[in-house]
Amino acid sequence: MQPSGRQTDVALATGVSGGISAPPGVVLRGAAVKRKVNAGDVAFKNLTLLFAFLVFSLVFVMGYEMFQGSRLSIAKFGWSFITGTTWDAMQQDFGALPFIYGTIVSSLIALVLAVPLGLGVAVFLAELAPRWLAEPLSFLVELLAAIPSITYGLWGMFVMVPWLRSSVDPFLIKRLGFIPIFKGAPYGFGMLAAGLILAIMVLPIITSISRDVLRAVPNLQREAAFALGATRWETTKIILSTAKSGILGATLLGLGRAVGETMAVTLVIGNRPEISTSLLNPSYSMASVLANEFAEATSDVYVGALIEIALLLFVVTIILNALARLIVWGVTRKFAST
């Protein structure tokens, strides 16, 4: 008499076979059901693990090589390299503070402009827009991220900079010239131009990730808010409050992109190594000085100073992206478990 399916399930679960043979590949051990290990699965797992470690170790190899290449600069200047303001290749005197200042200020300008706009677009796409409109708009926003940075830079140099020089800068100087950040001459090239071009470039990142985070918020929260009589605006505020950590992660990812951007900024920032309170004056960034001067570096100390700037930029970018990824991962994991 053949055992019933119920008897088979009970025997497999309890480990008491009762004359019933286990299926091929299954070994009964007490209360556990254990499958035989397949050699192909083990080999595939170890191979993919090796690939993952290769990518992970590449980061450390890059950091080590840049540290080795900058040892002359580190030994000669020490911490004064970060706080120094002089960049004189003839005298072999190098300080990176103007480049650090230009990178930070231009990136902050980009965030101030891009975060409100990107968050507004994300709220519209995730909460308000009908599906037939949200999908093509999402595609168009993400399409901005596919445009090469050199294209942005050329557009900025030939279109945006003349517009700033003829219209925006004179208006700011005339109306707000009493504020130190808007004093100066209408060059067109400068910190403001770099901030504007970076804002356009980081907008797709902030918008896309913020939209995904908002969509990850469970619909139960929206339904509960509407059931309690909340308006659309009040419900949106609740959703934004829930997703604020993920939005912060999106902002940090945008900041990481802005800090490391090279060609677009190089073409519009003016490339002058000085610290100025005015956003209208030309400045310099860490990525721009690497692109402009590495081919002209003739001495070992000069090359080491440039590699040390690259090392600083590398460390800052890694930290920002790691923090952003951890925040976004934590938020999406929390929503997925609810």
C-alpha cells in the first residue's frame, strides 16, 4: 500500500520515514531536511564572490597607488597642503585650499538649486501625476543623466555664460551688489556658472532616487491619512516626513556627483586659484585643476601635489557615496519589511 501525500509530508518533517524512502537528493537528519551539496553551485558561488572581492579591492588599490604617488607632496607640505592658499609651480609651493573651497561652494550652490526642484518633481511623479504622464516624464528626467558632461560644459560655455554675462550678473550687481557674494564684475565665468551647470547635472539623480523612495512608502500610510480626513497636501507632508532619510541619501549622492564633476565645471568656472566671497568671480575646483595641469606638471613635487588633490577628492567622494548608499538602503529595507 502506497503512503498518502499527508503521510509523506509528516515523515519528511519529522524525520521518521516509516518505510518511506526520501526523494533523490534529500537526506533525512532528525527534524531537518538537508539537500546534498552540488559542486557546481559551490564553484559558481565562489567565483562570483571572487569577482565581488576584485571590485572591492580595486578601491583599495587605487587609494594605495594615489597615496604612493603623493608621498613627496605629503612629506614636504604635510597638513599645510590642505590649508595653504598659494599655488606656484615655479617656486614649488603648493596649497590646495582654493581648490577645496571652489569644490565645496560650487557643490553647495548646486544642491541649493537642485534639491527643491528635484524634490518637487519627485513628489509630482510619485504622488500627483497620472500614470500616463508620470512614465514619460520620468524617462525624460533620467535622460538628462545620460548626456555627457562635456556636452553640458560646451552648452554652458557658449549659451549659459554669455546669458549670465549680459543679463544675470549685471542684474545681481545692480540690485544686490551691496551683498558681498554678488559684488564684482560680470565675467559670466565664475562660481555661479559652475553651480548652475552642476545643478542641472545632479537634478536627475536627486529626482530619480527621491521618487523611488517616495514610491517605496507603503500605501497604507496614504490610505490611513485620507481615512482620517487629511488633505492631499497633508498626506504628502506625512509621506515626505517618512521618506526624509531616503531623500537625504539622494541629496548626498547628488553631492558626490557634483564634487567629482570635471569637464563641465572646468569650462565655466574660470580656473583662477583664489578664494573670493563673490560668486561672480572666477574660481577653481579640485577636479578642474587635475584636468588642466596634470599634463603640464614637470617636477616630481608638482605631480605629487596633483596626485594628493586626486587622493583628497577620491576619499571625499567615497565617503559621500557610501553614506548615501547606506541611508537609501536602510530606508528601502525598512519599507520592504513593512
